[in-house]
Amino acid sequence: MGFLDAWGQLVRGWELPPLPTRRGRKPRVPVTDLLAGLTFHVLSGAGTLAEHFGQLFDQPLADSSWADRRGRLPWEVFADLMRRVLRPRATQAEHREAFWRGWRLVALDGTQFSLINTPQVAAAIDKARTRRGRAAFAKITSVVLLELGLHNPLAAAIGRQGESEWALGQGLLAQLPRRALLLADRLYGVVAFARLAQAACRRVGSHFLLRASRSVKPRLIKSLRDGTRLVGLPVRQPNNPNRVIDWIEVREIRVRVGRPGHRASELRLWTSLVDPAVAPALELARVYASRWEHELYFRDLKRQLRKTELLQSHTVETGAQEIAAVVIASALLATERARAAAGQVPVLRVSFPKLLDWVRASWLTLTQFDDVLTGRQMQTFLRRVYTQMGQCVTAERRPRSYPRAVRQPIRRWPRLLHNASITGPWHFEIL
């Protein structure tokens, strides 16, 4: 399979939404080719968009033409494309590590990308204030609903209008898959989000597991036999916080987490899985630790796929298009990674940077020499490529952690002076 074959499988069944009419002659390059070319560009590493488009379709399209076409392309095209083509891909038969007790492990988290300092960006977005003045670059926030076991994006939202991660994350709850266990950090561990997540999960037969905020004081309803508690969370009126308009019930789990010889910390979780026999508390605490895979997914996007978190687009709209192309490209790579693992090893044990090198090399070869190689030669070539990718297996990840500290302290954060990691097995204790 070359890039266009993989792209065709990804967008199979997707129909381009209606576009606004334009005057003049019909564009020489259709929009579907523009979308494929932009995705191929973010996958290809060094080179301009025009160069990569020429490699893919063997026809020229100048950088100025690209800028004009992208500037007139409605955002609804990218939003509809992500909504239609991003879908679950893990199966319990081949990817057992992507599930827990039959529930698909998914997580919700956000990150920020930096935009180039252009007049268009400066006019649209204000840079954040820091202790030393304005930030170096304006930021655009993106939130991804991720299938943890494959690093496969299920949905994405991009803050083109300056929306916060909190607002974008709420919008993605509508795309939660069936029979999933949603993990989220403390930003979402508040009553307002728990209420929305509970309603979204009930619609599709899923559940949530949130790290609770320390500021919320729940009301005890019942102590469960495993030491956890069934609690009520007060839903307050938005314009009058002193008035409670409703209560929601969740199971609260308090766990002490630590390693021998080091200070332990308390983990407070809320979940809609209220039966201790169905969802043991210690298992849920260990499952929550897999939420960190979302951070590793963002690291791969910025440090491996794009080599930087600085976008190359010159406007906010085209920057959002670039982020959408990166997310779609990560879905293609997740599919290739799962195919390389072939059910023999956990998918995430296949090295992402090495897989990326092989995918780039093989897709570029097939793009340039598909009319030279016979069908038999192409199949032999691809078989060898997937064999080599399947052999790029990393060692099992060491159970380690780093101190929660920063080099430039903000408020009560401890200051980081020396890098150090803590190794050893985790210990969990119900409080």
C-alpha cells in the first residue's frame, strides 16, 4: 500500500460537503486532492507543500496557489472530514492491551501549538502574558479524544476562535464511542464535566474515570465494601453558585500511590462504575495510569512527526488546517503501526520514530516508482517493509516517574534544579 491507497481506505465513504460557489473557471486541482496533499505534506518531513504535492500527484501547484486555495477553503470541510474518518480501530482479539475488562480505553486531553509571528496571526490572537512579558508565540489549543492502546485519534477539536481546552473537550463528548472507559485528568474532574460525561456515557453505554479536583466537597451517600464510597456531587446554578439545582451520584476512590523509599501521594478518582465486583478499585487506579499515553501521543506528534510544536502556516485558519492534517496523519500511522505489530506484540511497542522512517521511505518509493514495479515486485517490497517495521520493537517501558516541578516556579510549584527519575514498582493502597 502506498499513501494514496492508505488515504483511500481512510476516507472511503466520505463525501465532500457542499462548498460555496465561486466565480471564474473550475479549479484545476480538486479539493479532495488538496486534502490528500496537505496530509502527505505533514507526513513527509523536509520540503515545501508544493514539492510534496508534485511528488504525490506528479503535477505542479505553486506555493502561491496553495496559499490562495487554503485561504478560501472552509473549515467545515476539515471538521466534517475528521468527524467522518476518525474511528475506533482496536479489536479485542488482536489488541487486548487497548481494552480493560471489555471496555475500550479512551482518553481526553489537550495541547497547544505555536503559530508563526505574522501580521495575520498577531491581528487574530493575543499572546499570553508571562512574568517576563508577552509569550514568544501565539498559541492555538487542540483537544483530541484518543484510543490509548493504538494512539489512534477518535475525534479532535481545534480552537480557531480562541476556545479553551475545557470548552473544546466538552464538545467532543458527543463523539464518545460505544462501550468505552473515558479517562481524563483534573481539568475535567469537576462537577460540571462529570454531569456532561455521565449523560454522554449513558447514551452510548460507556463509563468515565476522572481524577477529581481537590476543591469539590462531595456528600457521602454510602460506604462500599471495598473501602470506596458512593457520593453525591452538587450541581450549582451557573449564575448563582450558592444554589444547588441537582445532585449526581458517582463512586469516589481514594488511593495512596507511591514507591518504596519515596513519599506517597493521594489519588482521588470519580467513576460511573459503581459496582466494586465489576470494577475493583485498585484495578481502576492502575488503569488511570494509562492516561499518560495521551501525553506520549502529543510528544510523538510534536517531536517526531513535525519535529517542532511551531506550525508552518501563516494564518490562524491555515494553522488549524495544519493541525487537522497532523491528527489525520496520526490516524494513518496508527493503522500502519497496528499492521506492523500484526498481533504479535503490543502495538505501542513498535517504535514510532522508526516506523515513521519506514513509512516515509516506502510511501515515497511507491509514489515515484509505482509505474516501474510490477504487482508482484510491489507486494514483495511491501512484505519486506512490514517485516522490518515489525522488528522495530522497543524494550518494555520502565516504571518510572519524574518530580512534579518546574525550572521557573509559578505560585506554589517546587523548583526543578536537577533532573532525576524515580524507578521501582508502584504500590497502591485504598484509603
